[in-house]
Amino acid sequence: MDFTGMYVYAFTRAGHPPPAAGLGLGGSAAAVRLLTQTGLTSVFDVAPAHLRARRHDLMAHQALLGDLSLHGPVLPMRFGVVSPDDNTVRAGAVARRDEYLAALERIDGQVEMNLEAMPSEDSLADLVREDKQVRRFGTSSGSPNGSSMRRPKNCMPRRPSGRSSAR
């Protein structure tokens, strides 16, 4: 596999433990490196030449960040941040050191959560049926069927459902 550049995962405070072995885009083939200077640690790896946002790679990136976060605050980089070489990673860390350390201080002790909510197919119908206030809102429009949806007056009538507008 060809490699080009340094893939940057995150920044942590100096003394932060390294991620577990085998995590990251390179897996066991390439070890994740830590570069610490002036109180800030860069967490990076050799980047694959043809890096793509494939599920496997996205999950590897996320797993490494999750492992790092078990031991303290982590300032994650988005997937796909690649620097040309170690010196560029080092220079970037030095240039933004104060900003990164302040961000790490702000998030220390905080927890990030990802909440996904999926409505059930009949949830709106159930809500209307079970909640008097919602039903009352729906019938306040004066529509005999309780619908508050009205077609604007300047709107063309709908075509019958079996016809197409293109001929």
C-alpha cells in the first residue's frame, strides 16, 4: 500500500496515554504516533495514499478517538485531515497551541452524546388520536376533516393521479 503524508486524528494534553494498539487507519501495519511539545500532543499516523471516506475507515477513525477519550479530553480532527509531513504537524501544533489547550480545558469533564430519533410510521396519527390539544389544534381551521392544510387560491388544481404532465 502506498502512503503519503501524515493523517492527523486529534490533539490532547501532554501525558495523555496513547490509543490501544491496532487502532487507526493503518491498524497493526502502521503504529499511531504521538508528538508532544510545549504541553500539547499531536496524535497522527502515516496516511494511506488513496484515502476515502469508506465506512471501515470512518469507523477506524472514530474508534481511535473513542479510545483516546476514555483517558481525558480530546480535540478531534475531522476525518481526512492530512499534513504533508511530521514537521507540518509540529508547526501546526505550535501555531495553535494556546487555542487547542484552551479548547481542551473547556471540554475537560464534558461528555459528547449522539442522539438519533426515528419516528414510527404511525406516530403522527397516534399523537392526533391520543392528545386532545393536538386534535383541537387540527380542527381549529374550520375544515370539516380537521385538516389545517389548504391549497393557495392561485394554485392550479391537481391533475388526476393517473395522468402525467409530460406527453
